[in-house]
Amino acid sequence: MEKIINETVEKIVSIDVDVEGFNRSLGNGIKSGLHIFNVFNHVVNNGRDTTPIVGLINAARKKKDSHAEKNIRLTLGAIFEGAEIITPKGKSLIIKIKGLKANAPAMKRLKKLVADKVSFRGAKWASEISGRVTTAPTELTDEDYTKKATLLVKDGYNATRLALAISEVLKANALKDMQKAS
């Protein structure tokens, strides 16, 4: 019986080290990402106690880092789809994942992000953890150019000067193309 208690204490101490490490390395997106992975891996594999995730969110709140909090919540939502975050009046944050299974593909994506040393603060983390597919931009249409020109004029740009600037850019590009051809 003693051995089991000691293992439990070691696991709790170990995960607390990651929560504290996250707090200390909050400015470093790569190190913080590793701590986030360790915490989520712990929650998924060791009893599903969400207290360490609450610790991550509270650390971000304490430092008034809303971007970090947003990405932790995004990660939570990807791994435990349907998780509830509740803040009862006058009490600390509660995360409910009862009855939810961890999303294995999301955990694999999280592991890959950490292995690839992707900053948890970047757009790549946000898009990949949520499983969004990034596609190549589509070709712009004449309507897209018209909309953009209309917006620029509405924002106060002088249409004549804008047309003149575009004309100058076209001339400069034509000269470069002629020099390359000769």
C-alpha cells in the first residue's frame, strides 16, 4: 500500500512541476508548449483530474495573458470536445470532462506540434491543434480587386493618387521584366 501512495505523490509533484514550469516559461512559446503537452498527457492518461489544466489557465490569467489562455482553451476543446469551463461566482474555475473521451488524433497533433518545436503562441498551433486544414489561397477575381479598391477609397485613400501609384508600380515591374529579358 505504501508504494502506491508514493507513486501517486510522485505523479502529483511531477505534474505540479509542469504547471509551475509553464508559469515561468510563459514568454517562451516552445517551452510552454512542452509543459502544456505534459499536462494534457497527464490528464488523459492518469485519472482525468483537470486541476493541472485549471492551473495552466490560472497562470495565464495571473499574468494577464489572454492569448495564452485562449490557446489553452482551444487545446482543451480539441482534446476534450464538449468540455465545459465553469466559473461559479466567488469560486475558482472548474473544468468538466466527465463522460468525454480524449480525442486521440488531437493528442497526436499536440505531440507533433511539441516535437516540431512549434510555439503555442503562433497561428500554426491554433490551426493544427483544432485540426483545421490550411489551403492554398484561391486566385483573386476582378470582383475581389473592385471590393478592395472600394474599401481603400472608403478608408480615405484618394482614388486618383491610388491609381497613379498602381500605374507607377506597373511601370517599374515592366522595366524590371524588360531588363531580365535582355
